[in-house]
Amino acid sequence: MANQRTPEDPGVAVYFMHKKKQMCFACDKYKTVGDNLRAVALTIEALRGIKRWGTGDMMERAFSGFTALPDLSRPADWRDVLGVPGCRVLSEAREAWKKKRAETHPDTFEGTVDKFNEVNQAWEQAQQELGS
């Protein structure tokens, strides 16, 4: 609005959902909010062009860099991370950990270092709670 003061931080962040995952484009390279917002808009238009031009397999790889930061307000319970909500037996937790470890390994399509580390930390918590 015309009567609003200029923000001290001209950086912008645009959050959106893509394939049921929260994503974020952020830019603080330029000196004004408008310029940073334009940079985000041009980035989105370029990515839409990639999809239109038939190289859509690159889209998933491109969007993987824009995943929004996880909510760290509460640590995830190891049972939720491993997908065994009522688990009380170490052997069941071990089987779930092996499966999740394979799914989240950084060499797989869906895997990332952060997800892989989260699964391994969940396994450590399970061992501490259920006994090794």
C-alpha cells in the first residue's frame, strides 16, 4: 500500500504445495521487496517453461531444492518416523528401520540425507527405549 513504510528486510518467501509437499521459493538478493518478488516470479515462469518444453523429469529434481524447512517445534517420535505407532518390541522396530532406511537413503529418488539421518536417529531412540 502507498502509505506503508518500506520493510527493513526486503527478502520474500513464497510458500506453496507441490504434490502434497510444502515448498518455498525465497529470495533476498535485491534491495526491494518488489525486485525479490519479481525474481521469484521469473523463477516460477522458468520452471513452468521447463515443464512445457518436455523436460519434466527435471522438474522433480528442481523442486527438491525448494522443500520448506521442517517444523522443529517438537521432535518427532521414533515410532512415527519409523511408521510403527504401537511398537513395543525391538525386533519390530528393527524391521521398520531397515525398510525406512532403504526408502530414505540419499541414493534413492525420494531419499535425502536429512530423512536418512532422521530414520537413523529414530532407530537409536528405539534401541534406548526398548533395550538393545
